Amino acid sequence: MSQIPKMLLLAALLASCVSEDAPSARFIVQHDWVGRGEWIAADLHVHTRFSDGAHTVAEVVERARAHGCGAIAITDHASRTLRAATPDYQADIEAARTANPDFMILGGIEWNVPPYESVEHVIVLAPPGPREWSTLAEFRARFDDFDLGSRPKPGAAEALRWLTGQRDGSSTPVVFYGHPSRKDGSSMDNVADLESWRLAADIVIGFEGAPGHQGGDVVGSYLYTEKTMDRWDPAAARPGDAWDTLLRRGNDVHGALAGSDFHAAGTADLNDFWPCQFSETWLYVPGRTPSGLFRALRAGTFFGAHGHVARDVELTASVEGLTRPAISGESIEVRAGTAVTLSVRFSVPERDWNGEPNRIDTVEFIITTPAGTSVSTESVIGPGRQVVSKVITADEHGLVVRARGRRVVADGPDLMFYTNAIRIAAPGGHGRRGRL
């Protein structure tokens, strides 16, 4: 046998040994507070009299606390004709913080994204700190696209890159797309928007899967082509739509945000639910601080729910060889053919938001591979703490999984919760940001 074939044979044998000895699973993205974090309910899309809301900051905070929120974000419209990010805005929010030291109140704005004027809205949250208010005020003045007149239009990418540079200590602003399909011709239009914005800045964490205005005659105020599906934006609710397409393309976006978009309660024009009265975003945080909340938002360790149907929702992926199960927002690498146990753990409160007996009827695993998206439905039996599981086989090209729970409502829409995704990559793939 010549020397070259011998070398090739040796290389093949060595490769085989490495492959066999390599761990069957490992973490690619891992969050260090898993197992020691805590849950906090939040509403991150709230308006006051500083834009087109009907209530003061103090009134909104009082009612949010009464309905179980541990944190809210004041996100009044950044339009130049309104008063978000002004000194008075800062003063009222700071006064509410002083009056409620055990309650988190984030400062933010709802940005009119160029070049769409007031058609596309993005929520901008600034981390509390020395630059919080100057960041919001300057961003609004430089980049909001409402009522610009003859002035040159800024670019969304330019605005997001500028915002990324506004760091307070270890925290940067967080940005997410509000009610994404409300004025779109198709919910799939959101794919291009989110991909371009995330390419410009990784502070764009995802989108509002459950839009606000849940108490109106038209849920979410979706008055145009697209309508909500069981109160959720079709980008999130329709399997294989924008959220799953973005995940399949390697964009780890988080869509399990359920805010109120609160403007007014019990008025002729709007009958919004108060923050945390009906819609909740539950964040698994490393600590009950603004910094901990921002870390959880960026990491994706949260779920969204309507009607108080579930608490402590945890999607996990367990694989032999991992030090612990992976949770939403994490990524693991698993050899093809390996058994992966997917589980959703959650608690069902005895009563729902309206005081009625509570339940969850089904849990659905939404699994996306290069071949497409499938849904596996499992039944839930009984109230209290629940665990629903399914065993799958790791795909040679990788996959992503997210989950939702459903309480069937006879005259609809159903009450739902949604988790963010876990990415299960194949060895040799492109990792967290690569395509499946």
C-alpha cells in the first residue's frame, strides 16, 4: 500500500474516533441565571397623557400594580406634535419611581420608523442610568419620521446604529417591533423588515407577538388586510409564517411579547385592558432590577399570555450529555439521530382573569426544520402544575422549537400562551445565527 492511501486511512480512522468520542450534546448559547432566576410580570407597551393616552403616569402605575405587574414601560408616541421624551415626561416618570421604589418603571418611546412615517412602529426602551433621558430625547429629535416636512428622512439602519452606541454601563437600549402586521398587506412582509433592522443592530430583539387593544371590538385594532388569530399577530400565530421563517433563516428573534398598548379604559373610542389585567409578559430574570429585566429581554427568557391562563411557563429540551435542560432563548448542538425530550412545564391558576374556573386544554410544539414547520398537539389533564412532553429526533440540519398553550373558548377567540424558541443545531452548522 502506498504512503498516501495509508495516510488517508489513518485520517479517516482518527475522524471516526473523534466523532464517536465527541459529546452528543453541548450548549452553544447558555444563560447563567437558569435555576436561580425569578419570574416577574410586565407590560412593555403603555401610553399616557404625554401622547394619545387618557391617563397620567401615576394612574397607570397604580392600576398596573393592582393588576399584578411588577414592571411597566411608559412608551408614548415619539411624534413631534406630542410630548414623549420631554423634561415633563422625565419628571413624571421619575416621580412615579420615587413613589414606588419596589416597582420597575422603564422609560421608552414608540418610534415612527422611517421611511414609513406613522405606519410602522417600534418600541424603544432605554436602560435607566445617566444617559436614559438624553438618549430618548435625542433619538426622537433626530430619527422620528412623523411630521418631518421637507427635512431629509433619516434611515432606519442609521437610527438603530446610533441607538446601539448609547450605552449606560453594561446595558444598551432594547428595541422591538410593535403590532407588526396591523397595516401590512401580508404578515410575511415583517421578515424583510426584521432582517434588515437586525442586520443593522442586534438591539432589535424581535416583535410583539400579541398586540394590545385586546378589549376593543376589533382585537388589536387590526383594521386592514391581516387580522389577529386567537388574539395574536399572524406572524406569530400562523405556523410557518414570519416568526418561523426568521428562525429557520437563523434569526433568533423573540415574539412572545404580550403588551396592552394601553391608551384608555372605558372610553367611547377605546376600552383597553389595564396593564397586566389581561395581557402579560412574564420574564425570567436574574434579579428584580432594570438590568436583570433588560438581560431577560435580550436573552428571550420570557413568555406571553392572555387571560391569566398560565404561570411559570418553561419550554425545555433535554438531551443526554447536557449539564441541564435547555430553556427558551438558549441554543444547543445535538448530533443527528439523538433523542431530544421537549417539555412544557407550567402552572394553571384556579381562576382566570375574569374570576372563572381556569384550565389549559392543549399544548402545541411548533417545530421548524429546513423542510418546513409542523405542529404536534398534546392534551392537558387537570389543573395545577402540569408537564407535557414529546420525544423527537434531532435533525441532521438542525431545528428550532417553540410552544403554545390553548384554552378553547366556545365562541372564540381562544386564550393562549406562547414561549420563545430553543434552537437545536447540528454539529458543523453555523451555530446560533446560521441558517438551519
